[in-house]
Amino acid sequence: MNGPRETIVSFCDYYHTSLTRCTNEIMIVLTLYAGILLRLTLIAGIYGMNLPLWPKPDHPLNSRGVMGVMAAVATVLLICVRRGRRRSHRACAYG
């Protein structure tokens, strides 16, 4: 009687391990995106402070420049993440 019970317990352990691995993969992706968006929020917050040292937001090229800087920062961070992160075999079914 111990044989089937041990088999069921091992299947349950395997299932929980697979769920934990998928959850960890999803948390890694969410952490990377949050880290990128944190830097972009910092740039937008500094630009929105309207200090006399910063360029005035009423000039149309200033907002385009800030958007360009934000796009450049996001692109550089995405490239660094893609190069630094090794691709592992994913058993999860997320995109």
C-alpha cells in the first residue's frame, strides 16, 4: 500500500516544484520591467519639478528631448538585460 501513496506524494511534490519555478520566472520578468520603469519615472519626476535650472516645458523640443532620453535609457537597459540574462529552458506557458 505504500507504493501508490509514495507515487502520489512524489507527483504532488513535482507539481508544486513546477509551480514554484514558473512563479520565480514570472517574478524575474516583473522585477526587470519594474527596474526599467523606475528609472523612467525618476527622469519624468525630475523633469516635472519645473526648477529654474531645467529647460521650460513650454518649448516643444524639450519634451521630445526628454522622451528621447527616456527611450534611450529604456533601450540601453533592455539590451543590458538581454545580454546579461542567460536563456534557460522554460517550462512555463507564459509569453
